Amino acid sequence: MKHAIVFGGTGMLAGATKWLINNADHISVIGRNKHRLEQLYPGHDNSDLRLVALDYKDNEALSHFLRKTIQTYGPIDLIVSWIHSIASDAIPIILDELTHQKRPWRFFHIKGSSDDLPSILGEYTVPWNCLYRDVQLGFKIEEDVSRWLTHEEISNGVISAIHYDKKQTIVGTLYPWSTRP
Ligand SMILES: NC(=O)c1ccc[n+]([C@@H]2O[C@H](COP(=O)([O-])OP(=O)(O)OC[C@H]3O[C@@H](n4cnc5c(N)ncnc54)[C@H](OP(=O)(O)O)[C@@H]3O)[C@@H](O)[C@H]2O)c1
């Protein structure tokens, strides 16, 4: 992976982001909180890692960031997107900004919601050059008791999806949906 971007890469995806930092030539990690970003890699002086404090609800800032990073570091190979649905423009902007890229790129779309199964299962229409990879976050059932996934389980699921380049990954289970915690 030459050029990667992780949206929402602190929090539950921190483990997957750290793995990507070690496996991508150049990576940008997006979140709003600078301190949380810096905790991913304290004291780093790695010029191939950019910790970008950006609100993905800010459409102009998002477009500007994407154009600038492509201009400076070349075509994007991989995007991991943990973008909340309230930012309804963010994913369309990402797809649009990359439409003209000649090289195909992989889009790992992380989807999880405690009350909206259709949004987890929903399909996405993407441009020709986008290799869509669906990562659905479910829950676990252990000894008849259900629970949500841990951060480690979520990050490991995302790492596995990227490593094996799976078109669809379900972390945990989604069924029976009524038995979720
Ligand atoms: N199926 C499951 O088990 C499941 C599924 C989903 C979530 N969860 C759980 O729910 C918890 C909460 O999830 P969460 O998504 O709120 O927390 P999270 O994954 O811990 O954090 C969300 C990530 O997105 C970033 N972010 C949020 N809004 C942003 C914005 N407008 N612009 C740029 N970056 C933004 C956050 O950084 P900043 O805050 O710095 O911006 C952070 O990196 C998780 O910790 C996880 O355990 C479980």
C-alpha cells in the first residue's frame, strides 16, 4: 500500500490504524482531536505519517485535504472509512474526488449501528475505479449472552479484511438481530 487514508482512525480503530501505519508507505489518519491522533504514535518523527485534525462534516475542508494529499503524495491506494451517517456528504465527496484517479483504489467501508440493520446491510454504488470492501460490525453471543464487539475485535476484523482483501467481512454476527445486546 503506497498511499492510505483512515477516517475515524482513533477510538475503536486505533489498533487497525497502528497496523496500517506499519504497512503503508504513506498514511494520513483523520480525526478532530489532535491529542487523540498524537496518542496513536507518540513523539513520532515519521514524515510518511500525517495526523490530520479535520472535521469530515466540513465539506470544503474534506475536498481540499483530498486534493492536496493526492497532489503531494500521489494516487490513493486504500481508504478506511469509519464515518458516522450524520456526515451524509462525506463519502460521496470522497468517491467524487477520486473519480478521476486512473489507478483503482480499495475502499474499506466500516458499518455498524446498534439500531439500524438496513444501514449495515445497505449496498453502495461506487465509481468504476473503486474496489468496494464491505465491513459490517455485528455483536458476539457467548454462552447465550450477547455483547458488542471490543475495540480489539473490531480492529482485528478490519486488519483481516485488508490483509486478505475480502469483499465482505462480518465481524461477529448480525443474526438473529433481535438478540443483539
Ligand atoms: N458492533 C459493535 O460492537 C460496535 C459498532 C460500532 C461502534 N461500537 C462501539 O461504539 C463506540 C463508539 O463509537 P464511535 O464511532 O462513537 O467512537 P470511536 O470509534 O471510538 O471514534 C470515532 C472516530 O471517528 C472520529 N470522528 C468522529 N467524528 C468525526 C468528525 N466529524 N470528523 C472527523 N473525525 C471524526 C473520532 O475522532 P475525534 O473524536 O477526534 O474526531 C474517532 O477517530 C466504539 O468505541 C465501539 O466500541 C461498537
